[in-house]
Amino acid sequence: MHKKPLYSKRLILIFLFLSLFLLSLFIGVSNISFTDLITRDERAWHILLTSRLPRTMAIILSASGLSIAGLIMQSIGQNRFIAPSTIGTTDAALFGVLITFLLLGSASLLIKLSFAFVFALLSSLMFMTLLSKLHFKEPIYVPLIGMMYGSIIGAFTTFVAHRYDALQVLSSIGLGSFTNITSGRYELLWIILVPLLFAYVFSSTFSLLRLGEDFATNLGVAYKKVVFLGLVIVAIVSAASYVVVGPLPFVGLVIPNLISIYYGDNMQKSMIDLALFGSIYILANDILSRLLIFPYEISVSFMMGITGSILFIYLIFRRGKYATS
């Protein structure tokens, strides 16, 4: 009986996604139109293929990855208020990029991704170990501890950068933006599809993690191995999006919560909707960031900080019903 409403919701999401996808392709300082593309205007096709399309694909890949990574993290931590951005994972990825610069200088994006992944994974493992030893009655305390943990990593990163005169490295990637995403730069984000494939294959198992270690183990889940796999997926996605785009606040936090409210906790059934809704959210924010002071644009992370905080406050008010696992 409930399949038809869910199918209708997905159709609405697909319609919104396609609409914003097309808008993203045709909004910018340089005007291009369908007519230009149909008449094979070289300038229009050059802008589309080297700038607009790479930027839009980068949005979709990073949004889908961060949304699904957020849901995995919430399942592992059994708390709806944690995400890669609230437990220090992205802060550790930034520290990894800094270490890459200090050791290797101007390294390739792939090398930066490798270092960012290692540091993000180690940081996530440390926080989850800490979380397993602490027990909180209120779920909101967990992200607060996570943000304190992330702030410590961030402060240490700033100290190291200042000590070795590398603050410019932090400023260059410390602000999330799709402005400089062009053909030849965004392709690294395609690596996100690999962990997303694993996320889909193990989606049912990740859903069982919400039940706790004892219950999941009794159901035949290799708990520690699955948790480690989940953290690897989260680390790869967080590192890739951070290295290429920069920080994108609230995506992994609010999008999984909103999808869970309207679609439930079955990860396998909601993954498509999660990716669509996350893409819609970032596309809408990116389009607004381009239009508000057109022909200039503001950072999409600034816009997402505003809209994401509003959604987060909304979720806090609903925590009596939805915030506990």
C-alpha cells in the first residue's frame, strides 16, 4: 500500500533533480542557450564541456557520496546527529592535505587524496573508539563531543601550518566552492562511485548496525569488520570531496535525517532517494550562490551553512521522535 506514495515521492525528486541539473548548466556569466548548442556553437559547447558540465557533475558526485556517507556514519554511531563534518573526519582530511604539502610540496590530487584518506580514516577510528567508551543519554551530546574533537584537530592543523609557514594551503581549500571545478580537475571525484557501490552491496548490513553490536552479532553480522568497511567508505568519500571541492557543511548530517523521516531507515531502499535529495540540496544552494550577487558568486559552503543550520534546528526540535535510534 505504501509503495505508490514512495514511488510518487521519488518521481518528484527526479523532476526537481533534472530541473536543477539543467539550470546549473545554463546559469553563469557567459550566456549559453539551447539554440547555441543545437546550432553547434563552438563557444557554447566549449563552456558547457569544460566548465558547466564538470561543475554540475562534481556537485552530484560529492552530494551523493556525502549524503550516503552520513547515513553510514549515523548507523555505525547509532546516533542521527553525527556525520563526517561533526566528528573530525573532514578536519583530519585537511590535516592530511597539509602534511602532503609539507612532505612533497605541489603533489598531484591523487597523492593529496591518499594522505587525506589515511588521516580521515585514522581520525574516524579514534573517535569511534572514544565513542564506544562513553555513554550519553542525550544524543545531542555526541556531535558536541565530535565538534570539540574536530576543533582540536583543526587547531593543531593551524598550529602546524603556522609553524611551517603554510597557512596559504589551508586558505586555498578551507572554503567549499565549485568555482574552480573544470574539466581535468573534477574527474578524481569519480572514485566516489567505488565506495558507493560497496555501500549499496552492504546496505542491509549497515542498517543492522543501528541495533547495536550484540544484536547485530546475534544476527550473523561480523560487526567490527563491517564497521571498519563503513569507516573506509566514509573516509574515501570525505577525502575525495574535501580535496577537490572543500568543506560542504551539513550535507552528511541533515540529508540522511530528512530522508529517514520520510522514507524510514531501510538504507537499501532509500539510497537512490538519498543521492537525489542530497544532489538537489547542493544544486539549489550552488545556484543561489551564483545568482545572489550575479555576475559574481559567493561560496556555496557559506550558503549551505545558512540553509543547513536552519534544517539542523528543525531536526533538533523533532529529536523527541526521530533523533534517537
